[in-house]
Amino acid sequence: MAKAIHPYEVLRRPLITEKNTALQAQNKYGFEVAQKANKLQVKAAVEKAFKVEVIKVNVMNVPGKTRSRGRFRVRTIPWKKAIVTLKEGDKIELFEGV
């Protein structure tokens, strides 16, 4: 069995983009999460950190992109993204007013 991740290590940062801002109208919030985190760990971390009730969690792996650095081609680091759907009426204040 995999080693458990502490709930505060699961969430890396909130994703504040134009697309994620539009999703807030549907009560959905985006986060960058730890590479080894699963849906249950993401749900527990969001509920503990923000005192809200999570209904659904969608998790996706974002592949690294190839970038040019002079004559070298380098790859950015792949990361994991989670879209969290909250219960109707719940909000995460961190995203408000952005």
C-alpha cells in the first residue's frame, strides 16, 4: 500500500486562470495537487483546509511541454490538476475577488 500523504501536502496551489474563474459560477475550483495524490486524498484535503463539503473531484495529469532554451530543447515538469465541485452554497474565499 502506498504511503499516506498529509492533507496539507496534497494541495500545492490554487489555479487562477480565465477558464477556472468561469468554472466558479458552477461551484467548481481548480488546484494543482501532489503527483501521488488520489481523489479521496484531494477531497479530504479541501474539506479540511477550507471547511466546505466536496461533492465531486476530477483529477487529470498535465504533461510537460517542450520549450526552447537557446539551442537546447527542455521539457517542463508534468503536474497533476484537480477540479473540485462543492456543495451548493459553499464557497472558497481564497478565489473571491480575483
